[in-house]
Amino acid sequence: MSWFPWAKLDPNERIAAPILLRELGVWGALLVGRRIRRRQRAGEPFQLLAPPATEEERLSRDQIGPAILLYRELRERIGREEALRITEVVVVEAALIFLRETIGPLRRAELEALDEESKQAFVKERGRRFFNATVQWDEVSGERVRFTVKHCKFPPLCVAAGVPELAPLFCRADARYFGSVEPDVTLTRNQTIAEGAPTCPFLLEWSRER
């Protein structure tokens, strides 16, 4: 089964296909796509793990599994560094689409208008969408949004799949999104779990000019 025609592609393939076509050419992209499908049918990349214990674990595996298989396949064909580069492009593009659809923008005027009950509803709803992470919301206001990722399922899943070097790619995707969610917002995040830190603290600040 190939990745063509376009109408038959799943969401991950729709994102990856044009990137792989550009990087590998038609036949290279087709071959990689077929081999990834074969690996998926064999249960990769988590076939050696116990079944997921929670729905969040299942969703996390479903989200990063294709990226892990893509990286493995590319690494065999073109080497580690090029495989990381191409996989990062795919991961970032996929994450931007996912985060735009599930998290959405953080509009300053809307946050300023929230009373305490509405803020709690806001953080509860947004926290539910981070199925791969445990998030502590520290501040939500018209000046800044601070939250801390206390646990993330992606780094240990990457380790379990034998590709720990892949985990930071997902952090870069988060940085791209949260660093551009609004034109007057800046992101500060000085450490990540994927790099060995105990938490990932996010600080989104609006410019003082209005």
C-alpha cells in the first residue's frame, strides 16, 4: 500500500508526504511510506512494551509512534543526522497543526476578562488536552501565562523505543508554537524534561505596549 492517492492518506501521512517528496523524491518517499506501514502492521515501535494502561498513554503512543518509525526508517537509509533533520521538520509541522486545533490562541483581552471561576474552567479544559503531560497552571492573566509540565510521556517512550535523541524534537515543536501563538507574546523556557531537567516551565508574556 502506498501513500497515494492523497485522499487515502491519514493525517500524519498528509503532513509527512510533501516533506518526504521534497527530501527523498517520489520513489524514496513511496518506499519509506510502505516500510513504515509494514512496521506498523508488525506492532512497532512499542511491540515490546506492555499494553497502555490508560487512554492518555494510548493517545501518546499513537501520536509519537509514526515519528519514531519515520526516524528509524530514515536513519537506516540516510544516517542519523539527516534523519533527525527531516524528522524534526515533520514533527514540528505536525505539532503546529495539532496545537492550533487543540489549544488554540491565547488572546490577551479574553484572558483579562476571565473571573476566577472562568480561569479555573480555562485551565481545566486546556489541561485535559495535554494528554501526554501532567500540567500545573501557575498563573493565567492579561500579563502572562505560566504553566509547568511536571511529567511528559514522550521522553520515556522515546527511550523505550531506543531513540532517546528524538525526544527534544517534540520540545522544539512546542517552543515554535507557544513562541508564536500571538504576535506580541514572548516565550521563556529555560529547561526541558527531554534534556534531563525535572520539569518544563513555560512563561508566556505579553509586551507591555497595548
